[in-house]
Amino acid sequence: MLSIPISWLISILALIAAAMLVQASALPKQARAGFLGFLSALAMVGLLIGLRLQFGWSGAARVQPFVAILLGPTAYLGFRALVQDDEGLLVLRRHAAAMLVAMAFMLLPVPYAPDVIILVYACTYLFLLTRFLRYDSDRFAHVPDPSMLLVRAALIAVVMLLGLVILADGLITIAALTMGDARVAQVLSGASGALAAFIFLALLVAIPLVLNSTRPIVAEQTDTPPATEEDRALVSRLDSMLTESGLYRDSNLTLARIARRLGQPARDVSGAVNRVTGQNVSRHINGFRVRHAQHLLETGDLPVTEVMLDCGFISKSSFNAEFRRITGATPTAYRASTRG
């Protein structure tokens, strides 16, 4: 009886994720294009692995490296587009040119050239993606604060996938060089690729669930230069804009939107807030939200959950943590103390 290869199930899941991503209109177009390219490449790799292992199509082995090499660049460009200093088409052209050069080398009649190129490429993009893990929420200017945990979870998953690709391809190359048995190397390649893709999809499901119950990541404090008069003026404009518009109550507010409203680069807004207040933009915005929550708790009878949503928080744990950080009490205890 004909059975469906496990790798094809992975391809189906990747395509479902891609279809859902198409509808994520809140993401910048460049980010969606990068992630769609990554998921499509992952789906194609799963399809080719199934054709190799289940049906013995040798042509899949020749095509697979040219698809697998897309994983690193597309993932990087997707996350890169979420960062405030994205350079758009210039970055895309630079990475596309490098990828075409790599593919040209893979076509050379040199033994194990595709394996070596894939290893070098995976290591390069593993390094580039790992650097994003050091960024705080302000650097991801196009990501609303409540979505940062999911973005970090996806980033961790992609980093681990590329690590598995490096490990698998390294073992494949060693096996091919020492054993000299192409069939053994081919089976090892297919099995390793299927395992890596399966673990990757499991991480995409598991990591967000784990991180959702933890506290938000706080950027490590670093020494900053003193604030200038321009910094104070910019932060004053920001505070006036937030107070007058109530924009802080929008749970999908991003640094990019704030910067556009102020007519300033996102990096300048982030730097000014950091130098003037000693905290990042996310925490500065949360200060407005908590002060609004204090007012509602003091003067009204709305349930705490409705107060949380009205202020722009969508997570009860985040609301309680930020409220306690600023006021020293939980929302419930604060309301009780004001009614005493």
C-alpha cells in the first residue's frame, strides 16, 4: 500500500502556515515576502526528500541543494524587514547576488561542492540570525510589543533549524568522504533533512506556548550618552502626541508607527527615549497605559480585565507585571487601596 512520506506532511503544514501568513496584513510586505519564501522553500525541501526516500527519484538529490540554499537568506530577509533600519531593495539585491554566485559554484563539476556551499551558507546565516537575538523590542520597530514573544520564538526555531542543517550536512559530508558510498550518504541526507524539518515545526508550536507563560524579555542595561536638548524636545513631542491622541491604547502600536507620526526615523525616537528616560520605548508606552489604568481603577467600576484591554494590554500577566513595576501593587490591590 502506498504511504505518504512524513516529509510531505511537513510540506503541507508549511504551506498552511504560508497561507495564514498571506493574511497577516500587519506585517510589512518585505517581511511577509521573506517568510513566504522561507516556508515555500521548506515545503519544497520536504517534497524533494519524500521523492528521494519514498520513490527513489535521483533527480531530487540534484535539485534539493538549490532549494535548501534559499532557507537561510529568506528567513534572514524576513526578520531583517522587521528591524527599524531596514534598507529594502538594496539588501535584497545584495543577498540575491550572493546567492546566485553560490549557486554558480554549486554547478561546478567539483565533488561535494553543493554540500560545502550549503554548509558555508548555513553557517553564515546562522551567524546573521543569531545577532537578532540580542536586539530588544525597540529594534523590531514593526512588531507590536505583545507579538515580540512569538517573533523571538520563531527566530529561535529558525536558528535551531539552521543548526540542525549544519550538523546534518556536516555528517553527510564526513560519511561520503570516509565511506565513499553514495547510497548511504543519500539515505542519511534524506533522513537528516526530514528530522530537522520535523523538529523545526515542533519548535514552532511548542516554543510560543512555553514563552507565553513567561515574563517579557527585558533588554540588558547599557551605558548611554547624556540626553541632548534635541532628545528632550523629541520626547516632549512624543509625550504630547500620545496624551492628545490616546495612541498608547492601541495594542498593535509599533515604534515604526510612532516614528511616522512624529516624522522622525525610528532609530532617533528610540535613542532619544532611551537617553532621556533610561528605558526603551515599550516601557515608556506602558507607563502611559498604567497611568490610564490607574485613572480608570480610581474613578470607575470596570472589571480589571476590561481596564486592561482599554489601556492597550492584551496579556493579563504583562498588565499585572507592568502595573506592579510602576505602582508597587497589583491592579486589584491598587483599586482596593483607593477605595479604602
